[in-house]
Amino acid sequence: MRREFKLPDVGEGLTEAEIVRWHVKEGDPVKVNQIVVEIETAKSIVELPIPWDGVVTGLMAGEGETVDVGVPIIAVDTAEEGGAPSGGAAPAAVSRAEGSDGAAGRGAALADDMVPSPPAEGAVEPGVHGSPAPREERQAVLVGYGVKTGATKRRARKPGHAGRPGAQAAAPQPIPATPVANPARVEVDTPPGAAVTPARVAVLAKPPVRKLAKDLGVDLATLTGTGPQGSITRDDVHAAAQAPQAAGQRVVAEAGLQAAAGQWREERVPVKGVRKMTAQAMVASAFTAPHVTEFLQVDVTETMEAVRRLRTLPDFAEVKVSPLLLVAKAVLVAARRHPMVNSSWDEAAQEIVVKHYVNLGIAAATPRGLVVPNIKGAHELPLPELARRIGQLAETARAGRTQPAEMAGGTFTITNVGVFGVDAGTPIINPGEAAILAFGQVRDMPWVVDGELAVRKVTTLSLSFDHRIVDGELGSLFLRDVADMLADPLRMLAWS
């Protein structure tokens, strides 16, 4: 029996994902829950398992291709006649790394073609460990998302999916009596002297395709679709957008060749996935929250000495201790002293939401773009555990395995620009937060100590804040407190 596995929504309302890498090819045997493909959503990379035993009969999307949620991506011939797959366990979209609470948000069914048989007496429902399995029908769900019990209600299939199992042909569309050069416009006979208004014919295109066309300035009504039932696809939109520029680009390209044959002087990098989401978030933040940035140079010689001593303690033997750890601790203490800095602006309710907990975000640069995972409940963690969580966060981000749940719900962010040899900057506030702190490089500088010139370890702190929430006085007090704790780490104990 041929089954088609459809791309699930592995995040919170995501509409599409890019196929990054296939782990199988046509003709390969597969087992239930075997990882078959890696996809990149707008937030992370996720590994997807197959829900059946069988043999791969076709890969329906190529690597690098962007696919809409709900579109089949792989076909498998199974040995069973429509029952539950062997093993009985529901398939699961497996994150490369679990979030701090093991959850990744709300899940969606992986395959609406599969309706398992009622479980045997005494069976255990997958995902609800130790609880008896209900006898109602269920749908397979993503790991970490829980299981929704009760009668399964299936949506009626949409017309126009010709060639798929159980698909129905779309209703025939009216055809003009005479040939029309442009199918998007129809001219009708009118009395002499009357105005002729072209009628617009409905265009078949999915919402993501319509948005793409709007972004690229393409009129869908001028296109002839190559998709099912004449629907317009992404390729149709991209082709239309590139066509007017093709001639000019060829001229520029020929003039832009370097001395080495075949080597171009320009490169175009598609903006998609994590990079696209980051760009949208930064634009939204920059043009929504009025940013103010303050700078403060700090003598952190004592902090560097404290870092050296912490590395020798048994409690920190298995974790990495860096100056960022004490910066994070100072921010957590200062946020408790000045709660308004750890808040958000609710535009709809016209309220400021003050949060008496800190989900501490650490900005991380990855090959796929900037991500800001956060440590949930960082204010409650002892210093060794905070160090361990920062290390795990950085390792997961560098591997491209940060999951959507790990980036949601942040309340304050630190960006460590010092690792790039940069002294300071004007960081942009992470959307939904009120402030962000940039930690610059630590370097030797001349400094006046007790009236004498000395060489000290100095860094620059940069605090950007939303001026709707944080005024200049509050921002300055917060920044001064962080600086004082880094100049004298014992203050962290006194103020904790």
C-alpha cells in the first residue's frame, strides 16, 4: 500500500520549511520512527521520522526546496493494508536537541491518512507514560507535544489534489466561448460608447505564494500556473520576478567576471529560514520600540580574578567558566533590584507587563543566522547550574539545533560582542523585551587606581532599552549596578 508522508507543522503556526538533507533514497527500506529527513523552519532545524515500515518509492521534494506544511514529501510502500504500523507507537518529529522543559510547543498530526486500530487491553498510550490507553481513535502526534484523546474528526479533503489517494477532481471552471490571449483577463461585448472593464478571474494560489508574489511585486493575475489544476507555484512567481531583469543581469554578469574564467564577483544568498525570521524581528523591533543606548567602561580586573578562582573549584570542574557567567549573574541581580527593566509593552492592552522572573537570552551567531535561545527561570539557578546551562545553550546553537521552544518567552538578552574583538555597539532589543546588554571585549588599558596610573582589565557595557518603558534614570541605575558588581563581584553576594 502506497502512503504519502506530509510535512507537519513542527513549530507554532509555521506554514513552510526547507528540505535540508534526506537520510534515505528511493528503494531504501525504512522502519517506524526512523529519521528520514532534516528540515529547516523559520526557527530551527528539525529531524523528522517516518511513521511506517516499508520501502521508499519516491522523494517528492528535493534538498534546498521550500515546501508548504501539509504537502507530501516522501512516498512509502507499506506491507499492511491500512492498519496501524508495526510497533504501534506513534511517530514523532524528533528535535536535534530538546528544550529546557523537553517541549517544543503545540504539535500537529503527521499523517491524516492513518487511523490506528483501537489499542489492545492494557496497552499504554504513547506520550502519556503509565496511563491506560483510551479506546477512542487518535492521531499520531509529535514527541513532547502530548496526546489528544477522544474521537478523531477528519477535515473534508479540499478539491484539486489530483493524483493523490482519495482525491476528488475539482469542479470544472466556466470556459470563455472564444479563445483569450491572457487567461487572467476577459473582454466582453458592450454597446457602442460604453466603457469596457476587464473582468478579473480568480487566481489559484496558496497564501504563502500570494505573500511571496506581493513581496516581489508580481501580479498573480498575469501568470499562468503550472501547478495542479493550473494553480500558481513559487517557481512561477520567482520566474516572473526574474524575467524582466534577466537581460540586464546578463550584461552586468559578463562585465563582472574576474580574471579567473568562470569566477563571479557577486553572489546572491537567499534570505530564508532563521536568517529571514531574524531580519523580520529586528526590523519590527527597530521601528516599534524607541531605542536608547548608554555606554559605560568598567574595570573588571576583580571579575577576571574571580573567574580564575571559580575554575579551580570542584563545583565548576565539569563546566566552562567565562566572564560571561558573571555578567549574566550581575544582570540577574540587577533585574531583581530594577524589575521594570525586565518587562514588556502590551500594545493591545496599553499596559506594561512587569515580569518577576528572568528567562535570560544569550544571542548566538550561527552559520544560518542569529538566534537568541533563553534559559528559563535563570534567576533561580545557582551559579554552577547557570554556567552549565549557558554552555549547553551555546553548544546547541552552534550546532544549529536550537528549537522554537528554547527561543520563546525571553525577558532580557545579553549579546557578547567581545568574542569578536569588538569593544561596544548599539544592540537592537529582542522583540517582546525591554532591554538588551552588550558585553564588549576585555583588554588591558591604562586606568587610575587610588590616584595612581595602572594597567587594568577593562571592558565596555552597552545597554539599549525601550524608552516607552525605561527612562534615562532607570536605565542608568541598572547599568551602573551591573558595572559595580563586575568591578567588585562581592556586591553580587551583598545584593542577592
